[in-house]
Amino acid sequence: MKDLRIWGLKKSPWVYHLAAASCNNCDIEILELLTPRYDVERFGAVLVGSPRHADALLVTGVINRKSLPRVLEVYEQTPKPCLVIAIGTCACNNHIFRNSYNAVGPYDKYIPVHAYIPGCPPKPEAMILGIVKALSKL
Amino acid sequence: MSFWMSGWRLVIAFIGTVIIVPIAGLILTWVDRFVSARVQWRKGPPFYQPFADILKLLLKQTVVPGGAARTVFLFAPLVAMASMSVVALMLFFSHFGLVINQRTSFLGDIIVLLYLFALVPIAFIVGASASRNPVAAVGASREMTLYIGYELPFVLAILVPIVKVVQKWDVASALRIGGLIAYQQQYGPFLYSISGIIAGIIILFVIQAKLGYVPFDIPEAEQEIMSGVLVEYSGAPLAGFKITRAMMFVLLPIFMITLLWGGIGDWWAILKFLAIVVLVVLMKNTNPRLRVDQALTFFWFILGPLGIIAVVLAFIGL
């Protein structure tokens, strides 16, 4: 039963794109994943519109006092098991905003993060590699 | 002998309902996704993709939103799936039973089919309204508008074969699927006449709208209202709705073939079925989404008059 569950999760990771105050650069690169050049639907990954359908949250951007409660709420709305993948250096370790009064730290202070993909923005190949590594860790 | 024959046919119909139709529907969903990927110059998902999706959803946590009407919320997908199963049973019975005698389909079953197909959008509307989500409420209202839109031309298109049979035979054989099939076996399919072609075009558009495919995917527009009616569904209930859609993808083309194109009794039916599916998928891939008022205008003021013309032509005998 557990094997079946993990097989299903590995073969159809539906991703929800959670943009929490990013500069939109990572978001554009995420959308690049769906284009014919990279086509992540080969692996069953689909971009879904609602966190209720999601298996993986792709979080981008530096987390701040305004966006923290929203991010936590979306994380709680997602049915478990769900992966959290931090995309971009901002999401991994606050990047150039680390001394900002408003930045309240990287995501792993608040929610478990399964993969870190650094880069500003990361290349789509790097994102695919990160998602594959996070899935193979299940 | 004939008792055992009918017994075997009953078993076949039951298996067809419970096992084969959802599986065939999921395979068709893959065909749809694969063809869409090819049209967009992508590689596309592997063939087991819909099965992996359903398996994952069935084994995942189901979240019921706080404040939702819990029972109604969880029963809506069951109602939709059950109605589609009954439709499958009736369609298969009327075909496989026809070989034994003409009376296996009962009087008025075409009207029952009409209402069973209508149960699916009603289940979507009720489930979305029970979820206490504003976005789902918008989706439900759009689903309602769209349903009101496409039901009028759908009924008019169904009237065309009924009128034709009433003129040659009687009302009792016109209002049952077995009678329609028997008529087509004797006089040729309805589709090969002017009114039949118009009815066929109308039913193609209605299939597109009932499946929620792209020109008419207004209730679950992913970009504007976050998959609309399904926004609060997760886990097994979502899988139920996906399976319902997959079953509809099989049953609606079969219904159209039964109604207008000679029934699914012979091997040609497979080619006819594939032709309808390909048309639906291509229409899905080459059109942008309409607004809900545009869709309503299209169904009421373009397809509606066309349907009336088709019924009048059928009365004249064309």
C-alpha cells in the first residue's frame, strides 16, 4: 500500500505555484518548465490552480512579515503528503535581503522544505533536477 | 438457451459498466492529453498517467473545508459517478439486449438518459456550493448558466430522430433507444440526412460543453477562477469527479452514435467513435475559452434556431 502511494506521488506530482513576494523572475522560469522545450508533463507534473489539488508547492521569493501568514495558510490547505520546494536563492537563504527589517528568514524556519534550488533565477534544468531529487527521496 | 444468453449479456453489461467504461475513459483521457501535447509540439505524458493520477488522488488525504456541508460535499461525486454508471448500463443493455428482442429498453428511456446526463452538472453545482468557497460559488453559477445554455439545443437535437421515427412508426418505439436503433437498422442512420447532420453538429458542440473542454471550460477556468467548481476538492472526491469526466468522455460519443449514427452494434462503430473523439480533441486544442455570456449566446441564438430548423426539416421528412 505504501509503495503504491509513493509510486503514485512520484509519477504524478501536481505542482502549485506559490509566489510569495518574489521579483517574478523565478515565476517566469517556472512557467518555462511547461513549455515545449522542457515539458514536465512527460513526468506527469501538471500546474494546478488550487492548493487542494497540489502535491508539491513551488515557493519563490523572500518571505516577509506580510506573506508569512499567507504562506503558512496555503501550506495548511494542501493535503498531505506534500513536498515543499524552495526555488531561487531568496527562498533558500534570503539572498540580498538578509539584513532587511522585513525579511523574517528562509522558509525552512516555518515549514519543512524538501529541496533547495539556488539561483537568481535558477535554470529550468536545475528545477527539474531538484524536483526529481525531492521525489526520489520519498 | 435464450435465458442463459440473456444472463451472459447481463453479466457483460454489468462488467462494462463497472470496470471497462472507467478504464476506457481513463485511456481516452491519456489519448486526449497525448494528442494535445503533440499539437503543441511536446512529448506528452506516458500512457499510465491518468491511472497514476487517480491512484495518487485515491490514496491522498481528503480535506473537507471548515464550514462546508460535509455530507453533501462528499456525496456529490458519488451521485455523478452513479448516474454515469446507470447511463452506461442503459446504453449497453439497449445494444446487447437488442439482439434477443426489441423490448429490452423500456418506454421513455431516452428521457431518463437526458435527466441522468443532467445529474452530472447538478452534482458539480451542488458540490461546489456545499464547499463554502467564493471561487467555487462563481464556478457553480457559471456551470448553471452553461447548463441552461446547452440543454435547449441538446433537447432539440434529440427531438430530430424521435420526430422521424414517429412519422414512420409510432410514439412507443420513438421514445426508446431500442426503437431508434431498430429504425436505423431498417432505414439507415439519421445522420445521412440534412436534419440529421444539423443535429449531429449540435450534439458535437454539446458534448464539448458537457465534458467541460476548452471553448466551454468556463466553470473551471484555471487561470481566472482557480479550477472553479473543483477548487475545494482533494483526494478521493476529486478522483471521483475525474472518473466521472472520463466516463462521460466514453458515454457521450456512444450516445451520439446510438442516437444518430446507427448504434454500436457493429465494428464500424469503433471508427465512428474515434472520429468523434478526434473531432472533440482537435476542437479543444484550436480554440480559446469563451466568456459565459458568449457561450450562452452561442447556444441559445445560434444553435437553438439551428435545432428548430432541424426539427422542422425532420417534420417535412428531409
